[in-house]
Amino acid sequence: EACGACLDAAARDQVLKLEAECVNTVLELPHVIQKKHNGDPKKALLEVLQLAKAFTAQLSDQHWTVHSLNLMLRDFYQYVLQNVEATIETLQKFLEYSTKVYPGVSYYAATTRLAIVEECLKTSPKDASYIKNLLLAEENCAEAARLAEICNGPEHSMVAQLKSTQSRIERALADVKCHNKSCTKKRDLLCARCKQVGYCSGDCQKADWKARHKKECKAK
């Protein structure tokens, strides 16, 4: 509808005027917020957040102005505030954008997923979100590798990088996460027989023993 296909002339003119105002706002925004907020990143961040919300409602979450505002937000979170969780959340919005604008196999989606992986891996093992972010990194790394292989071929350097990172994530998860596949908690108890895998509780250990560990467990 924003393109005018389903609108009468007056409504179409109104939408185009609104879009032009949004475009001008985005183009002028870097200079405006620098002058208006005197370099205060938190005040500038709040204004960009409000504009992104307003433009999404007025235009569409697929409009390039909204995407540009989200790019600004990512840079604020990643480079100014250095907030890993907020950066990951913004990158996930990029991923939603890419799947809507570029449906199917997309190299843009692969690179966005790689960015999510890299940000997730900045999480400290001491953080409460460490296991959650490792699982998110694992999911995005596998899909990014699949997309990159389709787009660039199996010998591409990005594919090799992602597969190497995937192995690193799996090792990191094995060191901290309960071995029960359906559990996302931290492990506390080691298997008494092999001493290679751990569990958060006896219940998870029993469930995993029946499901898979009985076949792979070897006495140390």
C-alpha cells in the first residue's frame, strides 16, 4: 500500500509525502543528533529508538529507512555502549528484515547470522546468558554455513571459518551445558563412568542415559 498500488490519488500523495519526510529525517539524523544531544550517546540512542518505532508504524518494518535506523542502533550498542545483548537483539532484527526482503537462500542472511555468532561469542562464561548465547551461536552458525555453502560453494573461506567456529562452539557447550539435549542448564554432575559429560541433575542424567549416552559411554 505504501507504493500506492491500492490508494487513491490523495491518499497516495499523503503517503509519499510522509515517506519523503522520513527519508529526509534519516539522511539528516547523524548531524542533527550530534548537535542536538552534544555527543551524549544515550540521549541519541533514545531518539533513534523512538524514530525506528514510529517509522515502523507509519511505513513498514521492511522499509529501508527503518533498516538504516537499526544500523545506527547496532553501531550504538556495539561500538559506543558495548552492550552485547542489545547488539544481538538488533542483529536479530536485521535477520528478520533479510528474510522478508530477500526470502529463500540469501548471502545477506548468512553474513547477518555470522555477525550474530561473533557477538554471541563475546559473552563471558561468568554471564548468566552464556549458555543461552552459545546455543544461539550454534543455531546461527549451522544455518550460516549452510547458506554460505549454497551461495559460494563448499571450498569458500567463509564456509571453512563457520565450520571451524561450529566445532569451537560445540566444545564450549560440552564444557558447561547439561548433556541432556532438551536441557539448557549448567552442568554440575559428571558421569561417574566416563567422566566426559555432565548434567544439571540426576533426572537429566537418567533421561539422557536412556536416550543416547548409554550407547556412547565408555569407562575411563
